[in-house]
Amino acid sequence: SPVGRLSGGERHRLMLAKLFTEPANLLIFDEPTNDLDAETLELLEEVLSQYDGTIITVSHDREFLNNLVTSALIFEGNGVINEYVGGYDDWERQLKQKKAVTEKTAALEKKSTSQIEKPTQTKLSYKDRLELDKLPATIEKLERELETSINASADPENYKKDGFAAENGIRIMELEKEIAQKYALWEELEQKKMLFSNT
């Protein structure tokens, strides 16, 4: 029959037959199992398994890959391509092992971190208790000073003094930072106090 009268599968088989009549040490296939019946597919796998050269193939046929390939290049997203030994099932097995190792490592790191943090969950020291008792008054004093500095910056008369704007601006930033630090310390000591009281 003329080639033009052949079906897609028949043309595919003809192309493969022609390909194997020519000497080559490298074959590149793009979805070679498409449009092939079971008998032809079995014959293709048999011929390729006896081939002495290198075969590069792209395929969605997992069974074909499992029966034929010795190495798989897997696109893993974000431009990452990794090579795995064996076919599709081998890759899945290695991926599960890799995931299990990653999860185990993460669990060990989490356990290690919790062990490192554990000593901080202790009873408040005498110094901490004094600090906690003084903090409300200290914060109140700092906030009053901050309010005074802010009010001073709103008075035009103060800008007649040399260096007032720069000095007052720096002081406001220092007070805001110190107040934030005191609040953070207060929260930390209160949490430690509550944690100990619940244990």
C-alpha cells in the first residue's frame, strides 16, 4: 500500500522498521509507544532491550520505561532536573526514601531545638522577679518621657535652639526602641512565670 493510505499506527510501525535497518549508536524517541498495538509494543521493547547503543526517550508509558530504561532524568519543578537509577517505579521508590529521610532529619532537628530551648523554661530567678516587678513603673516613666519629647517637637519655639531638632529626634527614636524592648522583656518574663506556675 502507498504510505499515504496507512493509518497513524501503521506509519509509526513503518518508521520504526526503517529506523532499525540503519546502523546507529544513538536513538532518540519522543513517545515511541503511541498508536502501537500490544504485539508491536512487545516487539519494540524486545528489539530495544537488545540494542547495543544509547537510547534517549521521552514517554508517559510507565511500563515501557520500567522495562527498558536504566536511568531516568526527572523534571522536579523550578528548573531542577535530577537523575535517578532505574525506571519510573525505581524513581518513585527513591523519592519516597528521600522524603522519609528529609522528614526524619526535620524531626530530629525539631527535637534537638526543643531540647536546646528547654532550659529556658525554668523558674524565674530572683533577679528576673525583681525585673518583672519594676517593669511597669519603668515603662510608664519611659512613656511619659516620650510624650514630653513628642510635645516638645510640636512647639515651634524649641526649634530656635541650636541642634534641638536632631537631638530631640534621636531621643524619640531611642525611647521608642527602649519601650519596645521593655515590653518584649515583660512579655517574656510573664510567659516564663505562667509556664512555671502551670508545671
